[in-house]
Amino acid sequence: MKQENEFSFLFYDYETFGLHTQDDRIAQFACIRTNINLDIIEKPIILYNKLSKDYLPNLNTITIHNFDYQYILNNSKCENIFAKNIYNIFSRNNTCILGYNNISFDDEFSRNLFYRNFYDSYSWSWQNNNSRWDILRLVKACNILRPKGINWPKKDNKTIFNLGKIIEVNNIPIHDKLHDALTDVYSTIAITKLIKLKQPLLFNYFFKYRLKTELNKIINIYNIYPVIHINNIYTNTNNSVGCVVPLLFNPYNNNNLIIFDLTYNIKDFLNKIIEKKHVNKQFIIKYIKYINMNQIPIIVPLKVLNITDIKRLNFNILYYFNNFILLKKNLDKIINFIKSNFIEKKYVNINNAINIYNVDKLLYNNFFPKQDIKKFNYIQKQYFHKNHKLYPFQDPRANILFFKYRSRHFFHTLNSMEINQWQQYIFNKFDLNFIKDYIKQINNLLVNNHLTNTKKIFLKKILSYVHNLYIIKLNNLN
């Protein structure tokens, strides 16, 4: 087995019971660890998550998942154990944690999973020489900047970045179980190998610049110059390619780089701010945008594009430079306008709005104070079995989260008043109309001949639980 202090990639993927990273829950986790050369060095790991009683899955997800639901029923772990196992896997030294669209999806599920279960939502991705990367972003950069050597699936004459389709058109042998986390992990490794083989310079460039410290070296806000930013926000272009000028970092959040988009005629912008005309937010964000530097953005210097690339991408470099010259002449006016009209201080003190119904969604409300984090260590080690009264926490989120944590995983620690509070929360969360509609959806699925028996058993288990809720609600109304 490889030494734990050696660099490794950890490819991972989730299958989830819905698409909302704060509201929904994870069904399946899979990961494979490779070395720097993308050779698999450890056996795959697959974990399943047991759902708590205050969550009902999106039923559509059950129809598309392709894993064994009987295994979930028999072998899934409560979410606190599920979270602990994943956190330990992620936290190994010198690990680059990556997936396919993980920055926007899987990593957000991870952060919220750890938040609900009192693990640090961020440290796994940067402490102990750890980092993260996103192969979807590498794939998009490859398609736009160096597409040769790889077949690109298209729909309506536009490239699509569906993982399975890219595997298919490049004739890469892979497992055929769609919507299974381990299959997606193998597929992601295969695509990563393909890009490294066909476009090694591009691979090495974006591997290096996955790190914010390296990426910041491309940015010079003291001697401004255009760069290329690849992102779907540039909907006016065919290739999601923006020519932008980094101007300054948000003084309230130094991860946010403020840029000026050279796509639009800068004269219109200057006329409005010089004449001090009222401008709405939609007008401003046409020209001024944020790049979140800790989200591994695709930024490259202009010199990356050669004449062939410029023609292929229909990149109007002369137009962009004319805009840039005008921007530079009016830089002070533009900077002052941004500082006065665009930068908003983030309000973090919304304690009055925190309650049992929304606390699971408040990860980004603020960082937890150190005194609370010390108590979180006791929770992780389950010392509260002997003395579970860790109240009060300084952060009011933690007080409610801890009550929900105990209710979900250590119900026996609740007193009679807390049991009533928990039951009332569940009854209020699922109103009568929702439950009736949910039961109807399950019954419709149960007559679906395409569903496996294990999926039907799983659905019947949910149906039994929801039906009991329905009866209790009806009794409460009478």
C-alpha cells in the first residue's frame, strides 16, 4: 500500500435523492484513489446513507438510480457515520479531491453533509496539502482551447459534456451501469487519462492552476491586462469564452475577483456613469462580474490563443482591445463606480431568522466560533452520551443543529419535551396536501413494471412511514 504522505488523486461521486445541495440527501458515495499518473492504487470504496425520518426523497431519483436498494436497506449507515467515514477518506494528507462537476454539485453536498454532522465543511479541501479539482472544467477547457485528439459529442451542432456520451464517442470501455456512483468514478478517471494522453500540456497547466495561490499569479490588478475566462455566464458567445479584465478583489471577500467584461460596447457603460444616469443591476452585471477564485475558475492568459484558435473561436481580439484601451483611459472612474455601486458588504448576522426549519440551509451564514468548534469535537467522538448537554453554543445554528443531530441519530438522549418538539417539527414539515400527493406518486410507481423488486420494497418502506404520518395528521385535525 502507498505511503499516506504521497500525493494521490481521490476521484469521487455521489448519487443523491434530489438535486438541492442543502435540502436533499446523499444516497450513495463511491471513490477510487489513484497516484499522480492516474494508476489505481487502492480498492474502490462504496458507502450508502440511511435516510432520517425528517427527510423524504425525490421519488423521480429512485427510478433512475442503478444500484441495489436491498443493499441500502440492509447495509446503509446513519448519516453521522456516513459523514465520518467520508470525512476521514477526504482528510488524508496530500490528496487532490476531484470528480465530474464536483465543484458545483458533489462538493456542495459534502460541505452540507459535514455541516449537519459537526465536521469542518472546508478544511478537508485545503489542510495538510490537500486540494480539489473538477474534471468537467478540464474537459470544457480542452474542448475550447485544445480540442484535437478527442471526439466531442454534439447535439444541435453544440458540444455536450455528458459524461456517458463522451465515454461512448471515444470508444472507452467502461461499466454500463448509468447512475451508479462507481461507474461515474471510473468514467471520470478514463476521461482524465484521455486528456492527459492527448493534450498533456493543457492537463499540466490546469493541474497547476487548480490552486488559488498559483491562479492569483496570473492576475495583476496593479497593471491590468485582459485574460480569457471560460464560463457559461458568457451566453452571448458560442463557446462560453469571455475576454475580461481583472480590476480588484472584493474588500469584504478576497476570494471574489471583480472583472470587467469586454464583450459589450464600453462606451454605453461610460456614458451612463459619466452622466450619472440611474443604472439598474441588470445593466451593471453585463459589464461587471465576479470570479470566485476558490471555485477553480478556468482563467488563461491571452497568449494561449494562436491565430488558428482566434479564427476557430471567432474571437474578436481587435474589438476587445479597443474596449480595453478605452477602459484603461477611464479606469479611475470605473473603479470608483464599482466601489460605490457594485460592492456590497455581506450581512452575516441573521440570527433572528434561524429556526428548526431553515437551519440546515445556513452553512454559509457565517463561520462557527472557536469555542463551538471545540464542542464539535466532543460530538464527533460521541462523548455527549455521558453528558449530552453541551448547550449553549455561541452560534445559535449549532444549538438547533445539535438538537436535530440527536433527534436523528441518538433519539434515546431526548427527554419527553424534546421528543414532542421533534415530532411536531416533522408533522409541520410535511403538510397534508404534500403527503397525499406523495402517497399518490408512490402508488403510481409501484404499478410500474420497469421498477426492480428491491426498488419497490424500498418504496413500500417509505409508503408505510408516510402513511402513518398521514393518519396522525388526520387524527390531529379531528
